Amino acid sequence: MEVIIQSTPEHAAHQAAVRIAQSIRRKPALVIGLATGSTPLRLYDELVRMNREEGLDLSQITTFNLDEYLGLPATHPASYRRFMQENFFGRTNINPQRTFVPDGMAADIPLHCREYEERIKAAGGIDIQVLGIGSDGHIGFNEPTSSLASRTRDKVLTEQTRRDNARFFQKPEDVPYVCLTMGIGTILDSRQCLLLAFGAHKAEAVAAAVEGPLTSMIPASALQLHADAKVYVDEAAAARLKLRDYYDYAVKHSP
Ligand code: F6R
């Protein structure tokens, strides 16, 4: 894994946005996997700015979101479809027809999950997958002990994740217990992964994912198996990394 440590979340998000923008300029029909939550907000702001001010054309990209809450319609204020619409899609020239988010209201969940996987394949696979990390080490909503070979499916959220995400709901008890999420196998199939993590509350999960053993107890550690995974962190999220100096040195000397 390549670890890129920046002084602030803004700098880290900017670096990740520049990487994505370069890829879009090379391949305008790029297929991008997207995350929700607080972490990617600065990245989306930066891509929106590049779209408006720097001529970054997003009209041909296709996007696949990692996850959605089961039982929430797209119109629900806490649904991830709505989150994406408000924070990214609706602020750009992205073609809404090419934005895919798992449907939390699908009548036949196993069928819907299989079709989601098929749709990703039909689009040519995911070129760049954007990821955040949960304080319990989850990526997507693959909670600890998720199979490292898992595909898109329903998953019961841990109590910790429900607590962490309660801020998006009116009452903590409104947070659904179940979600739909791409699997770890789905994520590992992407050509490049960009994991972003900011703040001291992510430091332990980041260190376990990057430097700990490969284990389903820390689902993000599965990225150790990925040939092209980059981790963008601010100083606070990097605080528990043992090889911190090496990462700076490697970025400085990399060809
Ligand atoms: C959301 C997702 C999750 C979040 C993680 C961190 O689509 O896939 O893995 O990235 O829960 O959430 P924040 O960024 O809110 O700390």
C-alpha cells in the first residue's frame, strides 16, 4: 500500500481529487466507485470545483456507490442516494443515468445484489474505488468478520457503526440495522483503490489496516492484497503508523 500523509484533510482530499481528475482526463468514460459519509465530502467539493472552474468533464463517467441502507427510499434524507445527489451528482454535469447506488427498497434483495455486480461488470469494472474507513476497520459496510471474498449483499451493521452514523438521523434508533454493500471481493476487483481517512478517531483503524495482519476482523486490511491501493491520511489519522517516516521517504523518492 502507498501511504500519502498530508498536513490537513483539505490537502489530502485535493491530492486524491487530482489523481481522479487525471484519470478522467485520460479516460473520460472512467468508472468510479464512490463512498458516502463525512470523509469524501472534501473530495467531492474539490471535484465539483474542478468541474465548474477547470473544465473537468464528468458527463461520461459512470459511478457505483458502495452501499445503501436497507428500507430507506431514495428520497429519505439519510439515504445514500440522496446524500450523493446533494453532495456530488446534483452539483456537476454527471449523467444521472450513469449513477448507480444499491436500492434499499428492492423487492428481491439477492437478485438486486447479483444485478448490481453484473452491472459493474457490464460497465467494464471499476477503474478507481474511493473508500472511507469505519472506526471498526470496515470498508463499504463490510463489518468485521466479513468474508474477504464477499460480493454485494445485505449485511447487519455493528452497534458501533450504528452509533457512528446516528448523526445523520433524527434519532439514534432510526439508524437501520441492515444495509446493502459491495463485498470485499467486489472492492478488490477494482483497478485502483483510494482510501481516505481523517482525524484521530481513525488512527487506530488506519494503522491496523495498513500495518496489522491481514484479517477479516479489520476488513480494510484486505487492501493489503490489492496491487494498487493508496491511502490518503492527515497527520491525525497517521498518528499510530509505525513506519510513518518511511511513507514520507517513499513518496519523496518514488520515481
Ligand atoms: C460509506 C462507507 C463507509 C464509510 C465509513 C466512514 O459509503 O462505505 O465505509 O466510508 O463508515 O464514514 P465517515 O467518513 O462518515 O467517517
